[in-house]
Amino acid sequence: MNENGELNILIVEDSEDDRDLLTEIMKRVHTPIARVEAHPDGGSALKAMESQPFDLIFLDYHLPDMNGMEVMPKAKEIQPDTEVVMITSQGNEELAVSAMKGGAFDYWVKGKFTKDALERTFNTLKTRLSLKQKIKTQQENLIVAERQRVMLESIGATCHHFSQPVTSLMGRLEILISRNPPLDDRDKELLRDCLKLSRRMGDLVQQFQNVREYRTVPYVEDYDILDIEGRPDKG
């Protein structure tokens, strides 16, 4: 289903009359359809799936090169999220059960193609696709949240290890600056610069320790960096 909610349909049916009938019924449904592509055999249909995405396949069981139960797993291997409606010329409960167990979305009998049945199938499909997308989004959000949690914990641990050496360094610099006999002005100035930089390092460590939320700010070109200053979002 594309961003406009339109479906891409693949019909795999060796009967030209049945292909035309299905295509004609699809023109009358309310569900928006982006593309309908029809093939008379499994081989050409599978080849089409290698280059074009499809949301739903109407798959005839009886095909000239292979049967529908042979086509379905190959189709699922190419496009795992594509749903399949198995079609047969007569009601066969055993085949219907096998098709559903094999991953078919629905099972149709020839001669019973109607606009209402097609509309119900499309509505159920759209609901399923929407649910799949929500689940996928939630899973992606969970992965991102877990990565951020691990990263923030790593930052906290790193800051803990850096904090004590930085504090010790500042203390030693202050001792050197105030030592007796006094240093000359040039050495004192260098040490004061070192102390200033050490304090800046200490401030940065403290800012990192206070980070509780993963937030980035623009840095250079296409790169972002972690926001450790807690800048407010721009409205």
C-alpha cells in the first residue's frame, strides 16, 4: 500500500475470462487501487515480483507451470509481507485448509467473484496492513529507545570514571600555582590556562552526567551532536 493508501494488486490466473472479470470488478470497488498486473502462470508472476511491490496476490491454484501451493511460498520468499488469496475452480475444504496453513490470507471459489466480496477482502487487507505498520513502528521505536538507554548509561559510566581524575588534576594545578617559592609570571599564566581548561572539562563532565534525555542539535553540514546543554526546542 503506497503513501496514498492505494493497493498494488497481482492476478495470477491462466483463464483470460477470469482475469478480465477480476480486473473489471476491481474498477467498481471503492478501495483506491494504484496498479493491477495480471500474469497467466506462476513463473512470470514471480519474475514480476522481483521488480515490483504488491500488496495482494489473487493466485489461481491450477496454473500451467506449477500449482498455487507451489507458487505461494516462492512469492512469500520474494515479498514476505504480500498477502495471498488462493483461487480454485471448485470448493475444496482440504485445499482451503492447506492454503490457509501455508500462509494464504483468504480462499476464493471461481464463479463467486463479487464486488461486495472484493470490497470486504480489501477492507480486511487494509486493516491488516495498517496493524502491521503500527507494530513495525512500535518495534522500531523500542529499538531506538533501547539504544538511547544504553548510550546514556554508557555516558554516565564514562563521566563517573572521568570525574575523579579531572578533580585531582585541578587540585594539583592549584597547588603548583600557589607553591613557594613562587613561579615566574609566565609559568603561572600557563598553569592558570591549564586550570581554566581543566575546570571546563569538569563542567562538561557535569553536563554529561545531567543528561537524562537523548536530544541532538545541528553541528556541521549534515551532522548532529548530543545536546548536553538542554537547549529548548524551537517553536
